[in-house]
Amino acid sequence: MDSSFATRNTRGTVLVIDDTPLNQDILTDILGREGYTLRFAHDGESGLVQARHLKPDLVLLDLVLPGIMGTDVLAVLKQELPETMVILTTAYGSEETAIKALRAGVNDYIINKRPFDADEVREVVKRAVTEAILRRENLRLQQEVDLANEQLAQKYTELEAAYERLKELDKAKASFFSMVSHDLRHPIAVAKGYLELIRTGDQDLSPEVRGGVEIAEQEMRYLNELVDDVLDLSRMDAGYYHIDRQPLQVAMMLQQAHLAFRAQAAQRNIALEIKPCDDLPLVSADSLRMNQVLSNLIENALKFTPEGGRITLSANPLDDEIAISVRDTGVGIEPGEHEKIFDRFYRIRRGEQIEDKGSGLGLAICREIVRLHAGRIWAESELGKGATFYLTLLPADNE
Ligand SMILES: Nc1ncnc2c1ncn2[C@@H]1O[C@H](COP(=O)(O)OP(=O)(O)OP(=O)(O)O)[C@@H](O)[C@H]1O
Ligand SMILES: [Mg+2]
């Protein structure tokens, strides 16, 4: 009989600790059809052994037992199996005894009116087992939640540690770049200083020496620019080149560039002009970096435009973006070169080059900076017909 119940553990497990065989029979009768897994013990000791092994949902505990008393069994059960419900069955007890037992931690009681009231037993047992199952389910869910929280805390700690490592790496990168840039710039600065000292010193210099010093100074300036460009590009490659975007007026940007190159253009008899663009929306850009881009483009335009030419700065809406352009009337660029000129160190070899200084890094840097702004940059030109360089920026409110 026991085994058949044991295999259908559908409604919970009930352990009956009762020394009266008749009671066991009656309870089997009443509960047997309810679908519980029923187990029996005849005294407190073996009851506890079974309970520990079985971890039942419910114990039906007789108050008066041979050996250790029901109340002692109760105390052990409450301590060792807090999830297990305990219902006291007592024949002698008045309601008073039962209430005392409730205080001691029993979940409910059934008074054995000899015989048991079958409906009462069914009802009380059902309630207790249901509660036990609910409790167990709650506990399981709670454990799942606890586990999830624990895992979350663990992940959080890992993330924090990873973030700390990244910060360390970032610091290392920063100090690497400042170290390298110092090591490269310092000797140039020293050489420049001495060259200037020689040039402006008391000693009379022969024209050859003076000329040599001036060339050397020019080369140092060029070397300085090259170092700056190479450092910029390696910062970009390392992801250590930061841009700080702010809402900017395009007209202001163009005016600044105009101001910086006005004298140089005038010297070469090149007209440098801005097309009015005051009513454009603000763009989102890093003013220093964009100044660098525009400077590179205007330097190029100056470099590749013969005297008497014209350089025009303008800005116009282009779809959702603002397009800035630098147009010149210079030597122009063959369509086949339009992409390549943005590659690092790429320079077009021309016979009648107007000015041959440069490393071929200017446009590569422009492209990286514009990319960091989520914009595009390109050239439109035909050989001999001047060139126009375009770049796009996002309007400030589009972020
Ligand atoms: N406005 C222009 N007109 C004609 N050719 C140009 C113009 N701008 C750039 N180029 C061509 O593209 C090449 C690459 O330009 P980039 O600015 O990258 O290098 P660079 O000016 O030669 O050197 P750097 O800018 O590093 O001093 C130039 O060497 C030149 O051949
Ligand atoms: Mg250039």
C-alpha cells in the first residue's frame, strides 16, 4: 500500500506519527484517496528519522507517544525542518491543550473524537499541505532570486574590475603619448633654440651660413609639423584622440580660418573669400579640431593655387547635414586621385608642382577628424580646373 502511494506524489507527502494502529488505519482510509504520499511511524524516534529522510510537507503528530513525547518531536521538527507543517492529533486534549500546542509552533490541530471526523481531517490536511507546497515554491523562487542577485553582484564586480583595468590602460596610454611626444619634440625645440640664437646673435654670419641657418630653421619647423601630425594619427589609431563637440556657428568657423590665412593669401596675391552663410543652423563640432581641418584644406588650396587665383569658403545645407567647402582655382586633381589623396603619406607627383613641401598626412588627418564627427569628406575636381573639398557636419540639434 505504501509503495503505491509513494509513486503518486502528486499532492504532497504526509508523515503520520502515531502509535495507535487503529488511528493509522483510519487516517489511511480518510486520506488514502486524496492522492497524498502517506508514510507512518509508530514512535517519536523513528518518526524523526523518517521525517529527516522524507522532508514531508506535513506531519500528523500524535501528542502522546511512547518514548519521546509529541511535544519534543515537535520541537525537533520545528528546528530541523522549518518548512514542514505540523498538525497535532490528540485524543485526550481539550481545545486548551491544542491551543497550547499552537503556541509551541504547531500549525493546526485535529481532535480525535474517536473516530476522527473525516471531513475535518481532509479539510485541515488539505489546507496544511497546500500551504506547505506554497511555502516550498516560495522558498524555491526566493532562492532563485537570491542566486540571480548573487550572480548580478558578481557580474557587477567583474565589470567594475574591468573598468578599473581599462582606466589603468588609458592612463598608461596617456603617459605613453605624452612621453613620446616630449621625447620627439624636445630635441627639435633645443635645435630650434640654438639656430635662433645663432641667427640673432652678435656674431657676423657669412651669407652662406645665414642662409644655411634659415634653411635649417625651416626644416625644423617642417619636422615639428610632421611630428605633430604623426602623433595625432597614432593617437587616433590608439583611440586616444578625443573630440569635444559643441554647438558651433559655421560662419564663425569660416571667419576664424579666413582671419588666420588672410595675410598668407594676400602675400601670394590670392583672393580668400567667404560666401555668406549666416542663416545656417548650428553644427555639432569640436572647434579646435575643425579649425585644424579647415587649416589643412586652406593650406593645401594655397599650396596648389598659382598667384592671382581665388579660394572660396562656403557652407550650405546638404540633406540633413551642413556641407562646408573649400574651393580653389588651382592645379586641380585627376578623378583617379580623388580617393587616394586621403591616404597617409600619399602625394601626387607633378612636374610643375607649385610648392613641394609636405608629408601627405594633412588630408589623412582631416578624414579621421571628420569621421570622428560622424561626417564625410571628399574632393571634387578636374585636372587644371581647380579643386573643391567638401566636408559634412551634423546640425547641433540632431544629436
Ligand atoms: N587643393 C588641392 N589642389 C590640388 N591638389 C591637392 C589639393 N589638396 C591636396 N592635394 C593633393 O593631395 C595630396 C595630399 O594632400 P595632403 O594635405 O594630405 O598632404 P600634403 O599637403 O602634401 O602634406 P601635408 O598636408 O602633410 O603638409 C597633396 O600632396 C596634393 O598632391
Ligand atoms: Mg596638406
